[in-house]
Amino acid sequence: MAIEVKRELNKKDEVDAHVRRMSLIRKYPPAETVGKKLLGAMAGGVVDPDVRDYAYKAGFFVLELSGESVNLLKPPEGFVPKHW
């Protein structure tokens, strides 16, 4: 899983940039990912609800930082993660 971490996840452009990175990772894969399904996620200390929804539509899991832990936010019903 490739995760993009931001202090504040509040711009849809950040999701679009991670989609491009995921495509590059698949095009030029690290040795440990060859032949494996690759999932993506976005994480932030503060997650804007609109950007969260946009990330789900792009096929990413969304995580929210909380103190010293990380919470996997509940995806919307019918969410299917994208495999790169």
C-alpha cells in the first residue's frame, strides 16, 4: 500500500497528484511490488470531508491521524478500492 500523508488533507489536487504517483509506481515498480496488487491511501491530521469523498471516488482508503494513533475512516457503502 502506498500512502500519501499530509498534515492537512484539504485539496483535491493532492488526491490527483497521488493518482499520478500510483501510476508511476505501477509503471516503474519497486522490486517488492512486482506481480502484486497495489492499493493506495491518503492520510491527514485534518481531513476535509469533500476531499475525503473525492479520495474515495479515486479508489483510495482514507486515514485520519489522531494523537499518536491513526484511524481508518469508514468508507462509504459500496466502496471498492482501486488496484494499481
